[in-house]
Amino acid sequence: MTVTTNPINEARRLIVKIGSSLLVDEASGHIRRTWMDSLCDDVARLRARGQEVILVSSGAVAVGRRHLGLTPPLRLEEKQAAAATGQIRLAHAYQEALERHGITVAQVLLTLADSEDRRRFLNARNTLDTLLRLGAVPVINENDTVATTEIRFGDNDRLAARVAQMSGADALVLFSDIDGLYTADPRKNPDARFLAEVTEITPDIEAMAGDPGSSVGTGGMVTKLVAAKICLSAGCRMAICKGEPLHPLTALENGARVTWFLPSAGPMTARKQWIAGSMSPMGSLHLDDGAARALASGKSLLPAGIRAIDGEFDRGDCVLVRDGAGRVIGRGLSAYAADDARAIMGRKSADIESVLGYRGRDEIIHRDDLVMEG
Ligand SMILES: Nc1ncnc2c1ncn2[C@@H]1O[C@H](COP(=O)(O)OP(=O)(O)O)[C@@H](O)[C@H]1O
Ligand SMILES: N[C@@H](CCC(=O)OP(=O)(O)O)C(=O)O
């Protein structure tokens, strides 16, 4: 896949990651409100033309530590305290900046572990889908006060890539203090060449990445390449570009220099390859003929079409889908754990709430989570 038109215009769902060094003035610890406003103006413009935007924003520690009068180096619990203080200010600033455009902000605090546990992953994905459907702009940061590992700057590059993967985004933009990937750190090596497009993270590419260039919240190129790897396998295009100019998304649309990491497939194909290739099935759903025909024609699987269920599985686990003769016709991610699925099989979706006592999804396997054989 090469870029023919601008991926920013094409993205249906776009993730934008903002690092501490862009958002927070190093000397004062204040949020750069003019810059934030200009970013939010851009976000509002994209939203108005029908694109969905999720912001992943760092800055909580950098903002909060000034308010608590802490000076580096901070101990872990001091960083966590700083994050708790700074996060509320960050969220408030985003709320004000987006409210000017009548846009509702939703704060989502995630840990990296949330993105790696399939059940929490599904919950987070459904929440993000719902927020976007309702017109809100999610603003995500790592949940630093409960993070069990050391808060590391640069982690939000990876978190943003996980959010892109989780939400099936088509593009992730990492706004940085540099305009892209070079063959070596250009601050140290004047002969470093700029790379406009990368399609694979080879060992040669990995060897190009050096340490961070500044002192406020930096992960360097290493964490950006980790993010790029996640994006490439998730079918999501990823950009590294300079975030400093006001209206940074507009600048990108207008042809600012950028490195694009371009996957060979789109997010849906990548997701289906992941379901088909890397998950062990934990059980089987046996369908009636009508349901088997519906699935063959591209529909989702409803509880009404299931006759029997084998195995023990959790919500989000992979299960095989079998026809009336027991032949495997596909596989997919179950939206219900085995016991709940057994309770609602053969029933209409409208009955789910009265049977289970909660209103879950209408489908047992959504068509986006289903891969048919052959
Ligand atoms: N191969 C490379 N290409 C570009 N920048 C590199 C490279 N290796 C190291 N760097 C450094 O990484 C820095 C960007 O990372 P970082 O400071 O963490 O950005 P941010 O804070 O915006 O996330 C650049 O300013 C640059 O000094
Ligand atoms: N979660 C932390 C920052 C983590 C992080 O990755 O920071 P950065 O390298 O500035 O994107 C915070 O909000 O301070």
C-alpha cells in the first residue's frame, strides 16, 4: 500500500497521540492552551466532516508535579501522585477546548494490561465505540495511579498503538518534536537521511532508533517503532510528524513532512487474520441451517440460530462455528461466556435481557469478529 491521497483525509477513525513535551511548557509546567485550542479546532473540523477522532494525551505527570511542588527525580509514588493531580487539570483543559465547538469530552484511563487482557479489551472497545457513536471525543491516558510498573515516558506511544488496534482505527498520528524517522538521530548525526515511507520494521530500521532528544516526557524513537510494529500488524497506518506548529492536523493535511508506516492490509483484514491464525478455539457453537446460511451470506450470528454449545469459554474467547452436520464452517470471538451463551441459545435477541438480567449485544458473534472457512 503506498500513499496516493492523504491518509488523514481518508481515515474513518483516527487516533492522535500528544506527548508531554508538546502539551506542557517545560519551564512553567503550564498546559500550552493556545496549542491545545488549535489542535481541538482541527479535531472539530475532522469531526464535522464525519471522521471519528480519539486523543491519547500525555502530560499528567509534567503538569501535576508543579502543583505538588515536586522536583525530579521523582519516586514512583510521587509520579503517581503527580499524575493524579495533573490528569484532572488535563481533562478539564480538553473539556474547555472542545466545548468551544460543542463537543463532549470523555476521559478514559487505561493500563497497558487492559489492552492485553481480551475481556477488558472488548469492554474498552465497546465503550470507545459507544462514545464515538454518541458523538464524544475520548481523551485517553494511562491510568498512572494504578499502573503496576514504573511510569515510563514513551509508554503512551505504545498505548496509542494498542488503542488504534483495539478500536480498529485506520490511522494513528504520533505528534513528536521531530518530523519523522531518520536513518540515525539527526540531532547527533548530520548525515542522517529522512525516510518518508516504511512498510516493515526490519532489524535495520530498528537499529536506526536512538534515545530521546529532549528532557520532558520522551521515549525516543524506540517506543515509536514499537508502536509502528503494533500498527502494521493491526492494519493501521501510522505517522510520525512534528506537532509543534499550531493546527498540527491541518499542517499534516497540507503536506507537512511526515514518515508514514504503511501496512499491507486494512484493519478489518488484519483483525480477521488475527482471529484465523493466532487464537486457540475454546469451544463450538452448533448452528441450525438458517443460521449457517445467514453466516455464509455475511451476517452476524444471533442466539436464535444456535442449537447446542460445547466447551467452556469466556467473553472474547475464540470459538468454532459448526453446521448441523458438525462441520466447522467458521470461527469467531464470542460476545458471551459459555454459560450465558447456553442460556440464550435458541432465543430471540429481544429476550436476552429478561434471560440474563442484563442487556448484552444482540449478536453472539458479530460479523466483524467472524471468519468463515475457505
Ligand atoms: N532515527 C531517528 N530518527 C529521528 N529521531 C530520532 C532517531 N533516533 C532518535 N531520535 C530522537 O527521538 C526524538 C523523538 O522522540 P521523543 O523526544 O521521545 O519525542 P516525543 O516527546 O515527541 O514523544 C527526536 O527528537 C530525536 O532526537
Ligand atoms: N502517562 C504519563 C506520560 C507517559 C508518556 O508516554 O509520556 P510521553 O512520552 O510524553 O508521551 C503522563 O500523562 O504524564
